[in-house]
Amino acid sequence: MESAKQEDTRPCDVEWSDPSDDVNRPAHYNTGGLETIELIRLSMSDEEFKGYLKGNILKYVSRYRHKHPSEPKKDLLKAQWYLNKLLEEW
């Protein structure tokens, strides 16, 4: 059975290739040709990776009002990114 093409669920309207997009594709996470999230994925079992994603969701949601008080939405968008990634794993 052929899988349907997934809808783009990135949390903001910034183009994927935009180097200033520090929510969806931070430049410092893409050095050496492989995105850090993919390297992490390859180093873990399916359940470990899901736990990693869940931990990041909790981290960003719990601190969104504290780390960057002038930009709380940024951490919520990051949490959303990890939630979307977790949903892709199901």
C-alpha cells in the first residue's frame, strides 16, 4: 500500500531553506551534510527516539515563558516542531 504524501507541518511560514529559520532548521544543527536530528535518530531505537522527542516537547513547553521572556512563542514553536516530528514516528 502506497503511503500518502505527508502535509507540511512545520510550525511557521519560513521557507525550509531559509538560513535565518532558527525554529525549523537552525544553521548550527546542519554542519557536515547531515542534520543533527537525523544523526540522533540513527543512533537510537524507535522507542528511544520517541522518548527523546517527548523530552524536548516537555522542555520547550515548560520554559517558554522563562528562557526568552520577550519571545515566548519561539519555544512554543520549537515544542510544536518536536510534536510534529513525534507524530511522524507513528
